[in-house]
Amino acid sequence: MILTPTLTGYVARAFLGMTLAMLGALTGLVALFDFIELLRRAATRPDVGFAIALEIASLRLPFVSLQILPFAILLGGIVAFWRLTRSSELIVARAAGISAWGFLTGPLVVAVLLGMVATGAISPISSALLSRAERLDQTFLRTGGGMTALAGGRLWLRQADRELESNGVAIISGRPVAMRTANEPIPRAGARFELQEVSVWRLTAGDQPLSRLEAPRARLSAGAWVIEDAVAFGVDRIAKPVGTISLPTELTPDRIEDSFASPETLDFWALPGFIAVLEEAGFSAVRHRIQFQSLLALPMLALAMALLAAGFSMRQTRRGGVAQMIGGGVAAGFALFVVDRVSNEFGEAGSLPVVLAAWAPTVAGLLLALALLLHLEDG
């Protein structure tokens, strides 16, 4: 395989420029429809103006671009490679003995780097802005949802109880009341958290009951639940007032709030630690695990899309067929997207292991793209 740095860099720049142009165009189109939908919902609420809808749509832009990126790589690559083939630049290069793998090295490296930047840098920004957008949406455009929509209005938490010699567990139940100041339009990050009508069951590691606490309120402070005016019931079921007690915890108000938010609103770098705390508290972390593995697989998905673009666009089109070529590439990308969504649904339902659900569609798409390109180039 002959590597030509000048030609490889030229093809990589053409690929990158067209991908970024396609990313901007597709993101703008999707954001426009999202903004129109927000305006439609805001029209039913006289207290919500144009500025709120515009702010929510703007905050969602990084998230939209992150979702659009694989399709932007696919469509941008198809257009870039087709233009280079139509101008005979790639045809001349191949006639000079340069393999397609030689000048594709640059675009493939660019695709992987785009996926890595999206995962490591854009994803944390997207999660922070999307979290703000969802809080605005929840405050101004939705009715109910989040923790207030729990069955019976009660929150249930499970955590380790390290005060017990047997390293037991504590199950905490209560009605959540988010604490905020009067001049805050939406809950701020790091706001205090309180439960009312609290019940705490303290169990051994083998789930054998040890005691139960009843209290009118419990406040989550730094590293502990502060349970006020508690009454303890031992195995003899005799009530004993114990006043205010402190129960150590690794939960924070933000982590409890985040457990009810979509996984896309969580920072990629914070997801592993959050998943561990979430599972220790008794929440299901399947969606968060799938989100984390999907972000890890994004660079490989970008590589698969670049290979698909090359496979569908580097053939000579002397008799036309441009529409069929682009249509075939779009259909292949859409099929990969559908398979990925279906696989994630099976993963969330527990029918597939999380790693398999997140990585199988990407690996399958990469292998199919390689097979297509090998067939066209060496077959």
C-alpha cells in the first residue's frame, strides 16, 4: 500500500470540510423543527414567551449535533468522495497505483478523531446544557414529571448502612421536597433536598430486619441524612424516641435528581462513578450503562460511517446513478441507526447484555462497511 502524505492530507481536508458543513446544516434543520415544536407548546401557556423557547432550543444544539454526527460523517463523506471521483482526482490516483486504502487513511483518522472529540469534549458540554434545557422545559412547558410523578408521590432509596457491624443496608422512603429560594425560576444545581413522612428500614446484609425509623422529615446534607424527631422501632416493635440522628450516605441532591433525568444529561466522565452510586442506592443503572458504552463506541461508529461513505461513493458513475448511490448510503446509515435503537431497547429491557447491546450494531456496521470496500477495491 502506497501512502502519499500530500494526497492523503488533501482528501482528509475535503472530507473534514464537507462533514462539518453537513453537520452544521443538519443540526440547523433539526434545531429549527425543535424550535417550532417548542413554540407550539409555548403557545398554550401565556406566561411562556418567545425567549424561553429560543433559550431551550439553543441549549439543545450541542446534544442535537452529537446525535447528528454519525449521519453528518456518512453524508459528508459521500458528497466529498463523490466530488473527488467526479473530478477524476481519485481515478487518476488509483490509475497511478495508489490503493484506496492509501488515500482513505486521512479521512478515517479524521472520522475517529471527530468521534473521540465528540465523546470526550462535546459530550460533557452537551450534558450540562441539556440538563439546563430539561429543567427549563420541566418548569415552563410540562406539567408534572420527575420525582413528583412517582407512584404515590414517594421516593424509595437503597444504600449501604456502614454503621452496622454486618455492613447492612438501609431502605429510605419519603415524599421528596426540593428546596429552592423564592427568586429561583428553576431548581439550581446543588440545591438542598428534603424528604417528608420518612421511613427508614435498617437491614442486615442478608436482608434481615434490625430496626425501623419513623420521622416527619429528613434532610440530605453533606455526606449524611439528617433525620429529625425520629422514633425507632426495634425487633420488639416498641417505640423509642431518638431525636435527631445522622445516617451516612454517598448520595447527593444532584445524584438523586440525576437518577430521574435522562442519561444524556450526565457528564461522560462522571458516568462510571454515578452508576456505582446509583446501583448502591437501589436504582436501575441499565440506561446509564448503555449511554456510557454508546459514547465509548462513538469513535468506532464514526469510522464505520466513513467506510460506508467511501464504499458507496468511490465508484465511477459514467451513466449517472448519483441518486441511487446517495440513497443507498442513506438507507444503509438509517438501517444501522434502527438496529442500534432496537438493540438499545433490548438492552434496557434486560434481554441483551449492556455491552452487547451498545457495541454489536457498531461492530456489525464496521464489518459490513469493510466487506463492501474490500469487495469494490480488491474483489
